[in-house]
Amino acid sequence: MTAMPQHSISVTLRWVPGSMHLVRFLAWGRTFVVALANVTFLTPLAQSPLYLKGSVLVSMSDVSLSESEQRVFDELGRAAGRDNVLALRA
């Protein structure tokens, strides 16, 4: 997990069902799954809603993506629509 998102958006992290270390978020109609270890909370209390309510709002700069996830994320950000990502990959 190395790349940092180039797009500044907010996402809501939710637990992956049956997991205690994976969270997911939705961006551009696509679900991303990351380890909770790859989320940086700005303050210790910022993660409380995740444990108490099951979700927390974070900035994408608080989440690290793998290089392959980052490429998809960037392509989705550049594409006019989700279907146009396939054209970018061709």
C-alpha cells in the first residue's frame, strides 16, 4: 500500500461483514476494500463512530490504496462516467 489518492473526496468507511480488520467504501459506483491498518485517523476519537455506529466519514487522504486500486481510482476520477473506464483501459 503506497499510493495516495490524487482526488480529494470524502468517503464513508463501513465494516466488511464478518471482518474485524477490513473496511469498505463506495466511490464512483465501485466498492473498494482496505485493511483498517491502512486508514489514518486524524484524532483518536475520529474512529469511534466506526466502532459505535459501524461507519465513519473520512477523507481519501486518510486511506492508502494499493497501486492497482489507485490506478482504478484515478481512472474513475478522470472518466466522464463509470462506463468510460473500460475505454480508458483499452
